[in-house]
Amino acid sequence: MPLVLWVIMGGGSHLPSDSTFGMRHVIAFLLFLAITVSYATRVSMSVAIVAMTSPNDYEYPVFDWEKSIQDTILSSFFWGYIVLQVPAGMLAGRFGGNFLILGGMVCTGIVNLLVPVAAVHGNWIAVCACRIAMGLTQGLLYPCVHGFLGHWAPEAERSRLGTFVYAGAQLGTIIEMMTSSLLSASRWGWPSVFYVAGISCIAWSAAWVVLGSSTPGTSRWISKEERKYIETNAASNDIESHKKLSTPWKGIWTSLPFWAILIAHCGQSLGFWTLLTELPSYMSNVLKVNIKDNGLLSALPYLAMYLLSFIFSWLADFLVNRNIISKVTSRKIFNTIAFWGPAVALLVLSYLPPGHLALAVVILTITVGLNGAHYVGFMLSHLDLSPNFASTLMGITNAVAGIFSIMAPLSVSAVVRDQTEASEWRKVFFISISMYFLGNLFYILFITGDVQKWNEPAYDDDEENGNKNEEEKVSKF
């Protein structure tokens, strides 16, 4: 907790005098908790499915699911996840994400509570249906969060606040992998994994009802001084102005920097979700780790990622705010650390002889830990290019990247014939390595840190007035 407070209050960086602890930090903390809880719910199946398909001492149901069925269940979350990304981004940009994120979290909680019942009475098909529904509701989350950051995060604090919020993904992963394995092995069994996750979502929703707000201007709790400071430095228009902004689709899709973000996001999704969904299976089948230790060892790499992400964010803000390097140079450096660092580590892991558990865990920890730098890499580039349409940009890239997230567990089923053979998993690692390398190469070649011209398109009502004037001119003629 001291680390959390240190990060969100400034972390020792040189910031304006108005950057004392305020409502923006409360919002950031709630968003951090939202991502923490939501990631815990989506990751829960990665560990729970091992327990659901293994004998237990407490007579909880055991399912005879083949590896292909297990990977289908793991990937089914993303079938729903990609559907609402773009609509959510547009709605959050125009009307704010306050009720969208609340509805998404409430529904996620309810669906988690239903998973055990669905598994017992509907087998794997019903579980897939629950995972698809969970993906649909969580598809609202990231576009909304990016929209919140566009309104609430002053530019001088953007790297730090953005990293703090999105690092919740790693904390949620850590907590879930540790608690899921312990709960699954306890007398409460694997159903308790989903009950705890569901109740957590409902509890967060109650806190958001009291404190949540789309913008500083609509918050009941913010001071006038902080509101002025944020609105002066956040570079995003208020919601009322957003309602009049037409989405610059041509500008977005013809922008090379946007494509750089999109391709980087796809590479990140495939590499990250391959490890996240399959690491427990790799630990169990190749490294021969038992169920009680599996979750703990699988969580260790994400603990490293969580801690290193704060160091990377502080360093990025320090270098940029002190004018040591430019913002775009910072994005390129840290994205390279996040992509090419893991690529090298995975290459080493691919040729590690069997039986070296400690060394394999160290390499996996380095692989995932370095990936934490992507939070101050491409993840913040949406806000750099267009604060006004950051939620829409995130909706697009997260939707397309979600397709690669679907491919992550399915690619394992396609290339791995014998799960106990390390040489078979080498093929999986090579796919991730190539995506990490190519994704970052395109990113560093074409990304920019400048706000794009299409960030300030013509207002809808201005265009209508312009069209009316043209019609009047024609009629007079």
C-alpha cells in the first residue's frame, strides 16, 4: 500500500503545485480496482480449469474435458469481449463511461456467480456461454477506462496514473492465481473461485455508485481548484463538447501512428494471453508442479510485472518531465523493453533442457516482468494521438487485439500434440516471439507523440449549419 500511495501521489517526480492528492487519484484508484477485479474474474478459469478436471478430496464434480475443450473454454471469453469494444468506446466518448462501466461490472459479477451451476447442469457448453457473456460485459471496461483517463489524467501525470490503473491487471492476475489454487485445493473447492470473484465485482460496483464520475465537471466530490487544474491540463473536451464531435473515421484509419498502436496491441495480446492462459498447464505438464504450488509459481511472473510497471512509469515521467528525452522517445524505449525483452527471454526458455524448474521460473518471471513496460509504451499512445477520441481508439485496437487473444489458447491446441514435451511448447513460444518482434518494429518506426489533426474535427452542428448555408447559396443563385 505505501508503494501504491507513493505512485499515485507523485512518486518523487517534479510536478505542478496543484498536483496534490485529490479526486483524480480516488478515481484512478477505483479504476485500478475495477481492472484488478475484472482481470481476476477472467483469469480465474486458467487455474480453476486444472482443478475442475483433476480428482479432489471433497467430492466436487470432476469434468472429463479434453485439452481442445479446455482451450475452447479459455478462449470463449474473447468471443464476447471483441463485440462491444468499438460501440463502448464511441458511447463512452460521447456520453461518458459512468453507467457503462457500472453495468459491465455488475453483470460480470452475476455471471461469475452462475458459472458453477452452469458447469454442473450444462457442462462445458454452458460454461462457454457464461464466459462469452462475461466477455461481452468486460468489453465495456477498457474503452471506458481510457475515456476516464483522457478526462481525469493531467498530461504531466499521465504515464504514472495510466500505469497505476492498468497495473491492476497484474495484481488481479497475481491474486487470482494464488487464491484460486488455494481455494480449489480447500474444502470449499473450485466453485468458491467463481463465488469470490463474483462478490468482488458487486462490492466494487457499490463503491463506484457513491464515488464514480465520468468527468471532473460531473463529480460531486472534487474541489474547484483541482477541477480547474485537471481541465486545464488533461487536453480532452468535456462531455457536452464530445456530444457534438463527429468521429473522424477517415483520419483514424489513414493514420500510420494509429496502425502502429493497433499492430503493437495485437502482438501484445497474443504473446501475453498465450502465457496467461497456458502458464498453469505448462507448469503442470512440463515442469511437473502440483496444483497447490501451481498458482503460486504461475503468479510470480505477474508479481514481477506489477512491481516493475511502477518503476517503468516513474522513470518514464521522470525522463519526460525533466526534458531528458521526448515523450515519443520514451514510448519507443519502454515499448521495446516490453516487447523485445520478453522475446529474447522466451527464446532462451525455448531451448532450456527439462528438469530446470528454478531456472525456468526465473526466465518466465523476466519474460512477463519486462512486459510491464508496455503500460508506458503503446498503451498510452491512444491518449497521445487523440485525447478526445482515446476511448474510441482503445475500443478499436482492443477489439482487433481480442481476436489475437482468442487465437492464443487455440494456437496451443493446434501446435502442441504432447503437452509433456518441452519441444512441443517451443513452437508456441516461437509464435509469441515473432509477434513481439514484428509488433514493436512497426511501432517504433511509425509512432508519434503529437496530437493528430483529426483530434479536433468539425462539430456536428457546425457541419449542419455549413450545409444549410450552402443550400441557401444554391437557392439564391
